[in-house]
Amino acid sequence: MDTYFIISTEGEQVGPIPGEQLINHGITPKTLVWGQKMSGWTPAENVPELAALFADSAQQNHDIEVVAVTTENGYSPEAETGTEQPLETKHSTGRYWVLIVLLTIGVIALGILYFMSRMSTLEQERDKAVSDFTEFKSSVSSVYPIIITDILIGNVNTNDEVDIDFGNSIPSYRTMYLEPRIKYTGLTAGTINLKVKWYCPDGTIRRGTSSPAGFSQSVSTYINEGADNSVTLQGWGNESKGNWGSGTHRIEIWYDNVCLKSKEFQIY
């Protein structure tokens, strides 16, 4: 058999194909074919040599749109035979670009939807975290109204004038009233009552006639809410110098039955 060009069901020119192999390319009686001995495109059923291919099977007719054919590299069967120029299929590049654009838009839309969903989830998580923290702070503040981060000891006279600044070394012969300055984070704002224990180097607690049971003194003070706050509490001692002995002393600050902070300090 001769070789032929065919118009595929996708409207594209395919070939050359040996005649005996055409049936493997899914041609039907209505498939347009063209060969070098033909003057133009003709349904396969009208080509005597090909009619036998359909003798044993009934094929469904399909209408195929016919237009002039030219291959992408400019090749045309007519160039070889000098006969009528073959038909060409409609160019499908534009259709592919439309699909690409639609797919791109779809991907962008999905990305936007995912981003918006993620942002919504993050906002919900943030709101829940804020709510949980507020609830936690409310429950904790009734037990721990402040979190004391440090205690500094200073030496002052009877007029509350600083003799040795807070945090500096204090020699025994200059001791008068020792005052604690606390650094804290306030979980709530308001006036609270704190209790203080001053321990001597031998482990005994300094006490006076007005001392509450088990403590050296009770102090009422106002605290602010938030971090990086400080307040100086009322001191303990005597206006006469040298009433604190040398050694390692300790101070404890309590709220109700909870020790908020303890710190050792040296008197030299």
C-alpha cells in the first residue's frame, strides 16, 4: 500500500503513515486522508485501496471540520507533488494559553484562600492565647499579686536618708535601718500587705514588740501592674549605728502563706 497523511480526531495532520498501519491510528471511513497519487483530501472510504480496511467492521461516522493544513516547519505535501495544497488544522496554541491562564488563576485563587484561612486560624489562636493568659493571670493574681525578681538592701538613717546605697556592701559599724527595695512584676494594681522575715546569721528571726506572729514586720504598699517595677519597703533596725552584726543575713518577703522571694546578704 501507499503511504498517506491523515487528519486526526484532534484536527491535526499526521503522517506519512503506511496504508496497512492506518487502522492502528484509529481512522474511520470518514477520516480525511491524502496520498501522493491523490489530488486532494478524501474520506478514507472513498479510496479503493483503503476501503478493504473497513470491510469487517462498522464504524460510526464523525464530522470533521476541514481547513487548510500547513505543518509547523512549513512542510506541505503539495510541495513534493505539485498538486493541490493539503488542508491545515486550526491552530491550537491559543487554546493551550487559555488553559494555562485559567490554571494560573486557579492556583493564585487557591493560594489566596489558603492564606486567608491561615490568617484566620492565627487570629483565633492569638485570641485564645490572650484569653487563656488573662484567665491565668486572674486566677494567679489572687495568690501571687506580684512576682518579685530581686531584692536589694540599703542602709538609711532615721530620716530615711540613704547612707549606703541599695546593692552596695554594708559594713557592720555603719548599720542603722536596713531597707529592702524589691523589683517586681505586678499581676494586678492596688495596695497589698506583705510580711517580712529578717534572719540573723545564727538563724533566729529578728522580732520586736509589734511584730506579727512568726515575722519581723508587716508592710502595706501599693504596687503597679506590669513588669520592671520597683518599690522600697519600710526598713528594720535602729538609729544607733552598729546594731547589725557581721555575717550572712537573710530576708524573706511573704504574701499570706506564700514566700514570694528570699535572699541572703552580707554585713561586713
